[in-house]
Amino acid sequence: MADVLSVTLASLEAVLALVVLRHLARFGRAFPWLAALMAFFLVRAADRYYVAFMGDEPLAFSLLVDSLAVLLLSLLIFGIRRMVRGLLAVENEAAMKEAEYERALVDYRRLMRHRIANPLTALRGSIQSLKDLPDLSREERAVLVDSVQEAVERLEHVALNPSPLGKEEASLEGRPRLESRRRGVSAV
């Protein structure tokens, strides 16, 4: 029963080391302690496999494994502060990106309401006037048709070329400004 438990634990530790290894390539520069974590679990897995398959381990092997474990655990203890700082940096970057997307969404909505509401109102009013007032003079109809044409052109501009149209739009920016703030830390 103890051998089955040792093999199970060794297998779980080896799988955990492989999972850490998979992420080591991605985050290895930012979090070098991941290598120590992986090595720790590989040493523990090797020790458990040895005990499960070979029986009692020799004193030299036991001392070697325990020494490696002490060394790796010390590295992990001293590296935890850096890990926490790295994780906080990633979390802060995500919060800044979230805030920037929120700001951009608010600006985009304001921009679209401003750009689309006026032409739509002009279109609706002109069409309604043409429908409800059949006695309009030729000049009045021409003014309404010109109003419709201008509103359509403005909507076309909004849809195809969303650059600012006036001073009131100069401060609105409907796209997020995401400068790269990474210093060796990849976003999760």
C-alpha cells in the first residue's frame, strides 16, 4: 500500500513539474524561481519512485535528495517576494487595461451618440416633414432634401472615416491607449 501511495505521489509531483516546465518557457525570465519549483518536484518524484521500486534508499542518496530539497526550498523561500511582485505587476497592468477600456468605451459611446444622433434626427425630421406636409414649396422640399443629403454624408463619414469632426470631439478617444508597460512580465 505504501508503494502505491509513493508511486501516486511521485507521479503527481512529476506531472506538476511538467506543468511548471510548460510555463517556464513563457514566464521563465520574469519568474526564474519556477525552475527551482520544477526541480524541487522532480527531485521529490525521483525520491518517491526510488523508494517505491527499489525499497529503502541508501543513506548517500537520501542525503543528496534532502540537500537538494533544502537548497531548492531555500531558493523558493527567497524567490517568493519576487514572484509576488511579478504577480502584482501583472494584476496592476490588467487593472490599468481594464480602466483604459472602460474609458475608451465611454468616449466611444459619447462620440457615437454625438455623431449619429444629429444626422438621424435630421433624417427623421426631414422625412417626416416630407411625408406630413405635402403642400411644401419646391424650395422647402429642396432644403429638406439637402438636409437629408447632408445627414447621409455625415453618417457615411462616421461609418467609413471615424476621425474627429469638430472641437467637441477632440477630447474624446474611442480607442484604448495601451502602451506596453511590460518589463519582462507577460500578461496572463
